[in-house]
Amino acid sequence: MSKLDNKVAIITGGADGIGKAAVQRFALENASVIIWDMNEEKGTALAEEMVGQGFAVSFTKVNTANFTEVETAAKSAFEKFGKIDILINNAGITRDSTLKKMTPESWQQVIDVNLTGVFYCIKAVSEYMVANNYGRIINTSSVVALYGNFGQTNYVASKAALIGMTKTLSRELGRKGITVNAVAPGFIATEMVAKMPENVLQGMKDKTPVGRLGKPEEIASAYLFLASDEAAFITGTVLSVDGGVTI
């Protein structure tokens, strides 16, 4: 028996990187997976590839920072499947610069997607979870939320706020059969990270006790555990998956 038999999962930012790895892993565990992403080309291609392999994966173009789009997409998912069991709030962006150079626009863009977008998704999807008295919500924070990072005031603020949101909503939704947890990835070898200069990549590895970057699949495995019934008694927690970088 697979870990997610008959479960319906929405994964935001699922077109590439960690989100893509999560889509693939959840599909392998027999979940019906809905990708929410702005990248229509990559999202559609991934969904078609997975369907071609016999998996139940679909794509919906959604700007998670737009509540109307989120609400419409959630309603559509519910009407198609009759339930929504899992929400992985994986979508996120960066607009890095020091405080002196950071514009109000770059601050707001990151807050809109990384924080407000997560609130919108939980607001819309939790309604269907409450009705079914079951749900698994996983928010993607970051190790930098725990110790800060130079030049990332907006990003760190958004990811730290997600931890507070996770703990608060775990209290509010626990008696409704819904768990709310967060995963805090460390330095992960996504396609974007792989394009960084070698000296920067080496610096990341040097800071990590296990001596390497994490794999997107390893974050997907953390998502899977928290989304499964094996984690039914875990809520309000932040799971650091970082190779020990926060030690």
C-alpha cells in the first residue's frame, strides 16, 4: 500500500525545482496531484509527462498572490475530486539586495508571494479540508528564517513569518482534523542553485556539516512524511532539512 493512496494534493510552485520533485514523489505514492504554478510551459510539460507514465497529475496556472485566482482554482479542484487532502505551499521567490538597495517594490513582491500567497492558499483550501475533517498543510520556510541572511531582509522576513503562521494555524485547525507543519530546507541543489559560481557552491558545502548540498528529492521526502498518516500526531513543528547547517 502506498503512503498517499486516494489522496488529492495541491503543490504550489510545482513546475520545477523542489516542487517538481514533490510532484513526482507524491504521484509515485498514488496521490492525485494538482500543480499550481505561473510557469505554464514547464507545468504543462511536467503534467503531460507524468500522465504519459500513468500518473494522475494535472496543471493549473495560478498566481498564488491573487486571492481570486486561488479561490477559483481551489473550487475547481474540489469540484473535480470531491475533496482536497494535502496542500504543499512550496511556491516562493527571491529579490535579494541589502537594506540600502532594496526597493519597496522588491520587498512587497516577496511578501506577496512568499507570505500573503501562502495565507491565500490556506484560506481557500482549508475550507474544503474542514468540511472533510481531514487535511495536511505543509509550508516551505527556510533555514535562513532561523538565523537570518545578509541581503535577504524580505525573504527572511517572509519565511520567518511562515513559522509563526504555521504554529498559529496548527492551534486553530487541529481539532478540525488538519495538521499544519513547516519544512525549513538548507542549501539545496536546484537548477537555479547549480548555476551559481563554483566558489559560492563550495562555500555552501563548507557551511554544511554533511559536506554537500541537499537534493530536491530529500525535501520532497520530508513533505511526504508530513503529508502521510505516519505524521498524524505531528503539528505546529518546523522540520529542518539542512544537513546540519543550523547546528
